Amino acid sequence: MKPTVIALGFFDGVHRGHGALLERTVQRARELGAEPVVFTFDRPPKEVVTGVPVALINSAQERQDLIRRIYGIEQVILAPFDHQMMTMHWEVFLQDLLVGTYGAIHLVAGHDYHFGYKNQGNPQLLQEKCAELGIGCDIIPKVEEEGITVSSTYIRSLVERGEVERAAQFLGHPHCLTQRVEHGHRIGRTIGIPTVNLALPPHVLVPAHGVYSSRVHLSDGRCFAGVTNVGNRPTVQTEGGISVETFLLDFEGDLYGQTLRLEFCRHLRGEIKFDSLEQLKQQIHRDIETTRVFFAQPEKK
């Protein structure tokens, strides 16, 4: 087994603070001739311990994709946070699991990282135990933007308010949703504006209801500007759950069953109930033109 340098954390959002940690992991792996690895959990430990659902920025699979795509770390261990993991002593977690099972010769964690039974492990104990075991350890200090600590909690609040441009500033990338295209009610086709429909995964937070300029990445590598509506579609729907529907600009074809990545780039307006489908159609065309202007800006290309 090739020795590993392991990054530790939950990495919700894979934001700029996580980025500093992941970049250090890649750097140390290169220096030591080791494999960079991320060790994370399939669900938030807080949710398992308290029994209270936690709305996350990304699904577990999306965290894996962001880590691989942006930071180039291919091996992402998505461990189940079950009763055995919850009750594991921090020294056993470190010595038996990370070093014994996964071959860690160096660990990288954030300044606020806690681990093991009842979160008894902390950065100081991690460094001390690593020194005792003869392996390296880096503790990454907090990262700030405009005097604000970059954190998943803060970014969640931005996404929930629809402040996706500011969220991207702290994430280091646009807030995204990667899902398979599902069949919708085909209302868009009746007004000449066909849309693709994505379902929000369980426990992933809903961005503020409204309309967004978005960017859509297809599985074949092509990319299109889009207009995305998040909400209950008050003009055409009186019941049902939240939908995420996107009209792709200058696209022709059928995407049903394909997986695409939707990036929320700018919040255009809140959700509105129109008196007729014709009024809705006219507003969507205005949203399309606003989106064209947004992406025509030199820094958006």
C-alpha cells in the first residue's frame, strides 16, 4: 500500500478554507512521494449525534466531485458515520484507522477539527499523537474574507438568502447542484420555453426561491448559460414540492436521464405568481435577456 497524506474534515461546500487544507495535502504528498487522500463522512456527525437533520450545501457525492475536480485529489474516502464510528476513541481513530488501515504518514486538519468519541480529539492532541507516532501533522489556520471567517455555516446562510455571488466569493467556486434530469410537467414546452428539471437531494438546503442566471455543464463537456427557477411555480402549480427548473440558452436536444451540473451565478428576482402563462412567458424572456447581458461581461466569459 502506498503511503498517504490524509486531509481530515467534513468539507461541506468545499470552500476556500477547505481549499487551503486540500492544497497543503497535495503539497505534502508531492514532497513525501505519497498519495493525497481525503477522509470524510457520508453524513454530518452532528445529525447522527443529535438526531436533528442538518441542511447541507452539497450532497456527499457532490463533495467528492468538487474535491476531485477543483483540487485534483482522486481518493476520497466517504466513511459511514455509524454507531461504531461515533463511539470510537480518538486515539483508535488516529492510530488504528488512519495510520493502520489507510497508511497515513502525514495528516492535515483545520484549526477547529474535533474527532473521536464525544469530539474529545482536537488539533493539539492530534499534533501530539502524530509526533509520538513519528508521522507529520499540519494544522491549517482559519481563512478570512473581508474579516469574516470562511465557514460552511456562513455560506449556508448566504445560499439560503439567494446571495449566490457572495457565496461564490467564499466558496471559491459557484454554488452548484449535480443531479440527473427528471421528467417534469412540461409546462415550459407549452409556452415555447422547455426546461430541464432537477430534484434536490435529501438534506441539501434549498437556495432562496426565485430566478437565477446559471451555468449548465453537460456530461459531454459542453456548457450553456441558463435561467433557473427555484420554488413552487405558483403560476402553474397549486400543489407539490419544490422544483429546480432550468431553460438552457441556445440549446436544442433532449437531456432526460443525463446528469448535469448546475451552477447558480446570480439571483435575478424573487418568485412571482403571474395572472397568465403569457405574462410568465414575457417575464422569462426578460430574464433570458438579463442573463445574456450578465454572461457577456468580460469577467464572466
